[in-house]
Amino acid sequence: MIDWVMEHWFLLTLFSLYTAILFRNVEAGSTASTDLRGYFVGGRNMGGVAIGFSYFATFASTNSYVGHAGQSYRYGLPWLTLAVLIVLFTWASWRFVAPRLRRFVSEFDALTIPDFLAIRFPHPTGREYLRVTSGLVITISSVLYLVAIFKGAGNVFQEFLDVPYATAVGISLVIVVAYTALGGFVSVVRTDMVQGVMMLVGAVTIFYFVTDAAGGVTRLPELKADPETAPLFEYGTLVPVAVIVGMSLSGALKLMVDPRQLSRFYALRDEEQIRVGIWVAVIGIAIIQFCLFPIGVYAHFLLDDVTDTDRIVPTLINDPAIFPRPVSDFLVVAIIAAAMSSMDSVLLVAASVLFRDIVVVRWKNTPPVRFTRYAVVGFAVVSALLALNPPGGIVEMTLFSGSLYAVCFLPAVLLGLYWRRGSWFAVLVSMGIGIVVLLAWMLLGFGQMLHELFPALTTSVVTYVLLSRQTPKDVRIGAS
């Protein structure tokens, strides 16, 4: 035990300081979390810089640092398509969704995405079905995403600290539950700012040391000249173009409709903060994605016969020939911070939706903040247990979660904000058909030729538009 502590003393010191900062933010969060508005959206009094940091820190988790960074080993430079679309849709979300959504939710005091849908499509009985159904989609998708992040965090602890995987998942569980459940939205955002800085420094550091160890960026032509690795530079060779584009869209489109991302807009105090936050979010997410996504390509110079791409980044960082010990120790803490920056937001959104849109619909007198705190703990425990034997890889689970959000919420949220037609029935049917097509396309194996997002999203949008054109005028409200 003493030898282990001596070997990892610097990492343990950094991690202790990081954890102390997290719990310091709990105090400010608890003060602001006396009611639902404070606990869910920080009292709608947050600035653009803080929300901009929180936006990119929430999105870029171990899916970026471990999952996506390693996937370019398999897919090559075409995998950068996802990085480009992530940056593009970050800008589009702040430019086209944030202004109208912030005005809408402020006017009607909405706190969740199902809140928005129920107010936007105000049928006397249909809105309850809409709340519950959309709430269930969010909670299921959240658990799936949390499993992926727990897997990434567990791999990091296991690789660097020789901690058993199950113990590593448990450590992540205890820390993230403590500051999220107690501090609520304010604690999460304040923590995201610290985590965001660490993530930016970490991404640049990983890129610098890996490319340096590989011989520099000028060595890439060697891979292109080698017949075995030349396909890494070609679209459509390793995987069909329609599949790589579909995977990229499923990972990027959710930036427009993912509840954990949109909840940031709910908290902005005025529209001036959007003009500030957009640049913080776009620049931050661009630096992280374009530093991390090429790592798998450079790994061809450093690793042989990789079978699990989720292990590439942990393996490289743990190599003293590539990263000096103090640098690798910092990167471990940065990747853990990346994991927790997504876990806390997903947990808070899932717990908020469970209370606001599922429980309250049936049990009106449930204590709000107390129940939501218990729900944070419950979601975390269930997800951590599932992560002990995860159903897939990090990238696969996060991309499926993104596809599910896109087919369920993109028509209702985007068209709901910009098109005056629509109804609760159109939303529910488009959700149902989109989910059926998504799952059927995957189960039938058609995804090898055309990614399931294309048929599922197309079907969902067309269904929504056709049914919305039949909507009577007395069930529409303005979306501007």
C-alpha cells in the first residue's frame, strides 16, 4: 500500500485538490437550490461565460477523450467528419435554438424539455401523455449514456491506478453523486468551469505528446503510402460514406435537442449572454475535438494490433516513453473531470425529468427538491451497476443515445420553435415511429449499408409534418 501511494502521490494530490474544489462548489449550489427553479436551472440567472464552459464541458466527456479519440484508429481521418459536425451544430444550437427557447421557457416558466413540449402543445389530456412519454425517453437515454461514461471512468482508474474496475466505477459514483445531489445546477455549472479548463489543457497536451512520440504531423504521408494503412485517408473504403456520415450526424445532431445541452439555455439570465456564450462554447469544443479525434491515426505509429479502441488513449497515457509521469498524472485527473462533467449534467436532467414530468403527473404532493436528490442517487446507482457489464462500447452507446434523442425530439423542438403548426399527437406518433424504425433498422443489420439515423429521422420528421398539417388552430400556440 505504501509503495502504491509513493508511486501515485502526485496524481493522488491532484485528484484530492480537484475533489476539494468540487465539494467547495456544493455550498454555493445548496444555497441556490432552495426551490425547483434554483435546483433545476440555477434560478435563470447564469452568465454566458459560465454556461458556455458548461455546454462544451458537458458534451465532451470520456466519449471524446477515450471513445472518439480511439475510433480514428479504425476509421481514419474520415472520422474527423464527426468533429466538424460537432463544432457546426454547437454553433447552430446557440444561434438558432438558444434565443427562441430561452424566451419561450422564461415566459412560461418551463424547467425541462417535457415542460416545453407540454406548453407548446397544450391539449388538456394529451399533454400529460406527452410529458410522461418524453420523460421516459429522456430517462432511458440518460441511463444508457451514463453507463458509457461510467465505463470510460472505470477504464481510466483501472489503467492508471491498478484499481479494480468495479472499485473504480464505485469511486466515480460516490464523488459525482455527492456534489450533484447536494448542489444542483449551480454546483454543476461552477464545477464545469473548472473541469472545462482542465479538459482544454488536457486535450492540447494529449495531442502534443502523442504527435511528438509518433514523429510529428509530417509523418502522416507514410501511413498514406503504406497499402495497409492507406484506407485511413479514403472516404468509403473502411466504412461506407453513408454510414460514417450517419454516425457523425447521430453524434452531432443531439447538440440541437439533447436535454442536458438545452437545459443550459434555460438558465441564461438574458439574451445578451447568448452572444457571449456562443463563442466560449464553439471555441472550447473545437479545441477539444480537433486535438483528440486524430489521436487514433497517430496511434498506428505507436501501437500494434489494437482490438479495443477504447483502450488506446489509456494505454498511450500510461506509457512513460510518451508521457512523463507528472503529465500523465494530470491527464488522468483531466479525463476523470471530463467524465464527471457529463455525468453530473445527465444525472440532474434525468432526475429533474423524473420528478417534474413523470412523478408529479401522478403524485402531486411529492417533496420536489428532496425527491430529485434521491433520484440523482438512484439513477447513478442503477447506471453504475449496469456499467459493471456494459452492453457495448463507449462510442456505440453514446451514438445510439444521440440517435434516440434526434428521432424523438428534433421535429418537435426545432419545428415547434419555428413552425406554428403541431400537436401532442403528432409529437407522440413521430416519436413512436422514429424509435421503431431506428431499432428495426439496427436489428435487421441494414446499418452496415446506411446508418439507421437516416431512415429513422426521415420517418419521424415526415410523420410529424403530415400529422401537424391536420392540427386545428385552437391547439396551437406561438413559438417565438
